Amino acid sequence: MQSRHMDESRFEPRLFRTTVPYYARYRLGYPDLLIERVIERAGLQWGDAVLDLGCGPGLLAIPFAKAQMRVRGMDPEPDMLAAAREAAREAAVVVDFRQGSSFDLHEGSGRFKLVAMGRSFHWMDRKETLEILDQIVVRDGAVAIFTDHHPDTVENKWREAVREIGSRYGAEYSQWRKRRRDPEYRSHESLLLDSPFSQVEETSIFVRNPLSIDEIIGRALSLSATSPEKLGARRAAFEDDLRAELARLSPGGAFTEVAQIGASIARRP
């Protein structure tokens, strides 16, 4: 059942299909301590129902299942769901993975104590999604929007190489970043404050990880703008140029990533 209100004109359900082999392996995971904090602040108890909306390969669904929640993962990309199911089997947890997106949610979709979204909310019609979540999140439930941010620090200098070369090869480096440059753009938190879930708080963890050149290239291939599909026949040239620039920045091929991984937790007043 589709929402009657959402504008699906910019929705690309298979945008990430060629990123699947790279997404779970090279994207930042969510620290256990962050999951524990969200569980505590959302008031979750064992067996509570959690929806991971835009679940990808299960980077949130599986940790919540490990914490003994009753989890449903939802994603429009069937290959992502296949990867998520395999990851859940390897983790020995049970997750109900279903194909679909925010456009498929309706008041009969179930009732959840928490709806979590990891790097997915910006792809949705955010205002309309929050209105639909108001119908399926229980009265004392919450919404958690997970994000990651890389501060401006010398350790993250490799990211400029990914951005610059990605912009050169990508048809559009990031459509959602382009939307963020719109003078009328509103942050996730601004929209939450105008939604039924207007009681908002944030928690985050800083991490520092070593990275190799191969890992940075894998991270780039996990992005929608520089996916294997978007690069097409230019993929080998993209990888060669990125590898050469990274080798210039660090002849030894060793890099560091500093990132802030967090969640905005929103409840009704």
C-alpha cells in the first residue's frame, strides 16, 4: 500500500544495487556503546519491536537483534536484503527482512517501539515519513536517526581526494548534498522539532580507525555517486586516479579516519 501524499518522483529504489559488495565491508559500523545508549534513552526492553527503515545490509538491524529486540529490516534493494539475511545468519540472530521503502509504510504496517534509520532518512520524503511514523510508533516510542560526520582534521585529508576525484567521475557526486545547498534546506533536527516527535536529543561516539588505500577505494565504491554502476567503463580510470592521489598523500599507504557516529533520538512530548 502506497502513501497518497509522498512525492516519489526522485525515488530510485535500486540506487545502491552495485554498492552491495562494498557497503557492509567498507562503511562505518555503529559502535556497540552507541547502540546501548540508544536502547537506554529510547526506553527499550527485551523483545520490543524495532523497525530498521532503509536497513541496507543490516548494520543497525543486526545489533538491535543481538540486544534481544524483535527487529524488522526494510529496504527497497533486494541485493541489500540478501546481504543482510546472510549477515544475520552469520551473527546467529533472527531479523524479519522485507523489501520496501518509506513509501510503502502505512498505518497497518505494524507497531514499533523504535524506528531506526541509518544514513537513509535523507533519501526519503522526510516530512511525510515522520507523519506516517506517527501512525506506527507506539505512544511511548521513539525515532532514531543515525548519522556519521567527519570533522575537519588532518587525519581526514584522504576524504578530499575522494570528493575531488569522485566529482570528476561521478555524474552527480551527491544529489542529497546538492539539496543541502538549497537556501531553503532544513536539517533533520529542524524537521523533527516540527513533527510529532519534537522532543529531540543527540548522543554520539568518536572513533579513530586505520585505513588502507584499498579500504578507501572500497568506501568510495560504496557511495551512490561513485558506485560501479555510475562509473561504468570509467571505473578502472577512477580507481587508478584515486589510488595515485592517495599514494601521493601517503607514500606508505597508511591513513587514519576520525569520525563522529551518532543518533538523534526523538520522542513525542
